Amino acid sequence: MLALYSLQFAGERETELEKFLHSELLREEKGFNEIVQRLSDMADSFGFREQFFEMKEGLRTDSVVALKNGRIRLYCLRWSSILVIVGSGGIKTAQTYQKDIALRNIVPELQELDKLISRRQRSGEIEIDHDTGEMSGNLIFTSGDLS
């Protein structure tokens, strides 16, 4: 069994993955269908193997990874081969995500979420089933939780 989660911010109707999937701009970009199919194949059959992701998006100490094809990026937290938390994505128009107006806030946001989940897991507020990847407990984060 695999666990695929996505961020959903307070006041938003859709998760970040739903926004990514419904974006007309992204849907028209070459590589979009391939990323969607790859994510679907991972969730349905292959698991979230390390080799499916670009691993050098965040720091060595965090779980930030990206699915990429052409200019499209979908940033995620890969916690294991059975647990991925999908963040946001878009079209990369600069050499690095840090220099890209549309993408530059996504990775730091995921890095912060990664720390918060780790902290809550250590304190027992969040539990992760190591067989299924299912997360339970205090999974609601507010802007006040960010350091």
C-alpha cells in the first residue's frame, strides 16, 4: 500500500496537486502528461522510488524532491518509497528555482513543512505507519507553526 498526500492551504478549495492538475497553462506545456502519468504509475504500481525524482532540490537534510519533465516541475516531500507529500509546481523559466518568480517560494515552504512533520513525529503528535505510509494525528499546520 502507498500513501500519496497533497498540501491544502487554509481557505483554499483545492489541494496543491489539484491546482497543478487543473492548471490550463501547465496542461498546455510539453511534458505535463508525462509527469502526471509518472506520478500515477508510482502511486498505482511502482512506489515512490528514489530514481523517479530529482533529488537535489532542497538540502541534504530534507526530503524535498521534484518530478520534472522539460520545463515543468512538481515539488514533493519524499519520505519513503511508500510516502510522498505533493506540494506545488509550475513551469521553470530560470536556471534555478531560487531565481524563478513562480517557483522560488515552493521549496522553502516544503522544507519548513518537512521540519514541522519531523518535529511532530518525534513528539508523537503525528504517527506514520511504516508499512502503509499512512499518516495520522495532528496534520493541520497554520502560518503560526512556521518558524
